[in-house]
Amino acid sequence: MEIIAEKKDFTEIFYSGCKNEQTVGLEYEKLAVYKNNFEAVKYEDIVKILLEMENDDRTVVFENKYPMGMVLPQGHISLEPGSQFEISLNPVKNISEIEKMIEDYNGETAEIAEEFGIYWLGAGIQPVSVYENIKIIPKKRYAQMTNYLPKKARLPFVMMRETAGIQAGFDYESEEDAMSKLSTAIKLSPIVSAMFANSPVRNSRLNGSKSFRAYSWLNTDEDRCGLISEKILHNDFSFEDYRKVLFDIPMIFIEKNDKYIPTGDMTFGEYYRKGFEGYFPTKEDWNTHLSLFFPDVRLKSYLEIRNHDSQKTEMITAVPALWKALLYNKDAQNAVEDIFKGCEFKDFEELRYLTPEYALDVPFKRYPLYDLAKEILSIAMQSLLMMKTGEEQFLLPLAEYVKNNKTPADEIIEMLKGKEKITTDDLSVLVNK
């Protein structure tokens, strides 16, 4: 593991990502509950599903003796801190390829789960079990996060153990293109997060937020979450600026000789300048630090857009379809930028704090956010129609919600409002059949 000597070498990962392929990647996380009581499925039972999926084309991945995931021909599966089941798909050109892979995956895992008396949910948070009743899986990385994050905020364990989300990944052609897409995605992030709000039930009751998953991220670690930097919105940002942001963020741990060493509040910049316990930064340390930075939009060798509640099958492909339409068509991107002319960083920060509770039912610059969502969706629809790929169909379920001034969370709330205690029969509305 070679020590990185020059600061410029830390931006190599970003430059290496520059390509003109316009592919789309997807990470889709889902929650499992027991059919009889809707409590979160334990690690030892979620592992049974993973092992049942193994065949000649699939290899289970272990940490020590514990199953932690699986390598698939189309990507990989990982078990997340609270036994969430996440599939990460290799980048593809067409959303229809993602649709087919997700339908096959959900079909297979539903059939296996049936054998073990388990449901998969199409929601962003566990509806019954709270984090105190969900054990963290035996992975060293998560043990370090468990020790570190509670010092920073109130709800990191909710984020880690109770929630599930969807992330989408996109290519960039150059540093300029990466910064342009990063700026557009950050401005849109709180609004798109609100459009996909889908976590209003927690602890067997309506929790008062439309996306409690997004609310938990607000209370995880402000050092490493959020909208990154005001400079991005003023077109005054670069790969080097992103590197500087990362240098100012505390590390959580470094991994040396298969041991995880906590680093306290030492920033990566301090580690670079002074070292830690005789160690100095390597490429592996940098990649670990990048993976422990959790902004709404993250830069790696691709652009990763992170802030969406998990959804039922028919809504999953709307996430990559919407972002593909808005980021891979320069006219669409410019139209979005025109909408936000005159807006300041504090406007997007305010939305970031309001939308977890209210989703689209808030004003933005005196206009209803519902109306802004409709305008953004219209731009996306036109963009996909211009691409002539037929992918506008994937926006139709989302368009139906937005047209009616609703989100998935609003639909759930309408079904369950007025109930003092929500029963397991009521919770069947969350099952992803």
C-alpha cells in the first residue's frame, strides 16, 4: 500500500472517471420483516435468503466467518448495518435493462422470502422495529461507525439500522461537466427527495414526517452530510476544491493489517501532514475516507445521487430515469438551472430541512413546491421524449403522484390517518408484492 506523496494525487480518482459513456448505475436497498408481526428480520435469518441465492454464477462474500454479501454477474449484493438487503447493479445504457434486472431480482428474493415467512417492504424505514431492537450486523466497519457517529448527532442509529434508500450513478465527461452536473444535482436533491418521500410509518404509528429516513440523515453527522459547499452553486468549484472539503472532514478509522484503527476527530488533512500512529495516507485510506463521506450527491469516479427513500417496484426505475433525463441532456440541465436563477445556498439548505417533514407541501420562493416538481417533471419528460429511447414510460408512476399533489408517503398517510395504533393488517400496504 503505497503512501500518497502529493496532494494532486488525491484527485486522480476523479480524473480517472471522466468518460463519455452516459451509463446509469443503481443501488437499491430494501427492508425485510417477519410476516406475523412486521418486526425487522434478524441477521441470521436474512443470511438464509442470501445463502439460498448462491449458485455457480454467484459467490457469497464473507468477513471472517460471517456472510456479508454476494458477487453477481450483474453486480453485487451487500448486507447493510441493520440487515438491509442492497443490490448494486453494474452501469448500463438503458433503464429497461435496470427494470429487467430489478424485476428478476425482486421476483427471486420474494419467492425465497416466502419460504422463511418474510415480507419485503416498498418503504424507506422499518414500520415496527426501532433501532434499539435491531442488532447491527457483525461487520468491523459498522462497529467503528457505531462507536463514532453517536458523538456527532441524535439519530445515526436510525439511519444505519432502520432505513433503506435508492441511489443512482451517472458518468461525467470532464471536470467541467462533473462540476456542472454536481451543481444541478445538489440544487434538485431536496426537491427530488421530497418527490420520493416514502417513510411516514415508524414504531407502529405515523411518525409526523413524510420521509423519516431523510430526517434521520439530517441528524447523523453534519460534518459529512448535506450539500457540500456553497461554492458549487456559484460555478466556482473543482476536483481540487472537492479534495479540500474531504481534507477538512474528520476520519472515522483507518484499516491496517486487517485491523480497524479509530482516528478520533483527526481530519484527513491532519493525517496527510502528520500521520497517525506511524501511518501515512495510502490510496486505500483515501478510498475509505471517500466512502465515509455522505453528502446528498457524492463525487467518486462517477456522480452518485443518494437521497431517495426506497420504493415499491413500479417506482424504482423512476429514480434513474428522472436523473438521466435531467443530467444527460444539456438543454434539460439548462432549463433546470433557469428555474433556480436568483436562488441562494440558504434556499436549498432550508428545503433540505423542511422536505423530510412536509415533502412537497411547502413553498419555495413563494411558489408551491408541488408546482416546481411538476415543472421539473415536465422538463424530464420532454428530455426523454427527445432521446427517443421510450424511457419516458418509467416516469409515469411518479408523474401520477405529482399530478395529484401527492407523494408515496401521502398515499400511505391517507390510508392510515386516524388510527391510534397501526396493526400488522394495516401495514400490508407497505409490502412490495
